[in-house]
Amino acid sequence: MQLEVEIARKAFTNAAGEQHDVLVDFNFALGTGEIGVFVAPSGCGKSTMLKIIAGLDHDYQGRVVCPAGARIGMVFQEPRLLPWRSVDDNVRLAAPKAEDKKLSELFAVLELAAHRNHFPGELSLGLARRVALARAFAIEPDFLILDEPLASLDDALASRLRDQIATLMDRRSVMVLLVTHDEDDAVRLGDRVFLLSPRPARILADLPIRTPRSARGEAEIARIKADIARRTNSDRTERDAS
């Protein structure tokens, strides 16, 4: 199973009829079980990229080949829960055939067991993000798309939820594409880290992480972060010079 992305150009036309490039020469591939994390600056076009890959936007030049028959789970920047449905119902709407035992295990990992009968309006942002993750994992996806799933959470909560995501990913061989601003998400969850430029977005670097997640110590994490900072600063210097 492999995802192949070759986006030659994606542009928007503004009210004045002017075209602005969002993505150019944007090419990469992911294989079965790979977790690719895109570290991206604000406004570079990362959400546009995800919509194209998810099949929600067809107005671009290039091609995207998703694994045939793959179940796709997606977590958006906002939890997007139905406010008139309980936590349990929000998840079951996405996965109506999910077994009770598996859902209970999923809710346990995400610390949602005590909130199954609550409604979205009763949840904190952290809990709402957990429900969105539960909904995506409940379908047992082959390909999982995560658009800043830990945004706006404090460091302690983001760290705990990051560990829970890692636990769920380790339970199933799922191909994951995660977009984030946070280097901790990249170095603690990813197998490959893609660094994106400002708009129009292009891939600056594709950094493989050879050490398994469970074996990454603080020294290894610091080394990867330093490499990310070096690559990012090098691109910034080149852009300033031009």
C-alpha cells in the first residue's frame, strides 16, 4: 500500500482575478505503516494539501494516487463534532459496525470512558480533540490524516495526548500523514519529517528517523530538532538573500 503525491501546481484566484500559487512541485510518497509528519509554517497551504490528498479538492495540476480500497480516517483542525449527539453517538456515526469491546478499549486509551454520554458542549477542548481522534481510529483506518490534532493545547496535555496517539498507532499498522507546527509532534511520532517552506509550499527536506519511537531518548530527540532547525534556518537565509 502506497500513497503517491505529485502536485505540480495548486493556485487560487482572488476577487481581482489574480492567481496566487499555494503549492508548487510538491512531491512525496508514503508506504504501508509509515508515519510522515509535515512541519509547516502558518498559511503555507498545508490544509489545502490535505484536502487534495483526502479527495476533497480536485482543482489542481498533478496527480494523487491513494491506496485502492483503503479506509481513510481524518482529524480536522477543529473537532467538528455534532453538538446534538453524545460522545458515544458521534463516534458510532462514523463507525456503526464497531464492536463494543473495541470501542471501550479505544475510549479507555483516550481517557473518554467517563464521558461517553456527555455532549460536545460539556467537553473541554482537550476532550473534544480526543473524541475526534476516537472517531477517526474507530473505523480502523488504513490511512490516517491528522491536521494539527494537538493545536491550542497546553504542553502537558499535548504530551499526554501525543503518547495516546502513539499507543493507538502502535496497535495497528496504519499509514499516517500528520501536519503540525510543533517539532515535538514530529520527532516523537514520525518516521519521516517533511519540512515545508512558506507559501507557495514546497518540501525543503525529507528527514528519515531511523530510531523506533519507543527507543528515542532525549539526546536523539535533541539531535533531530537541531537538524530541523538547521534546515529551516538555511532556507530562511536563502530566501532573505534572494
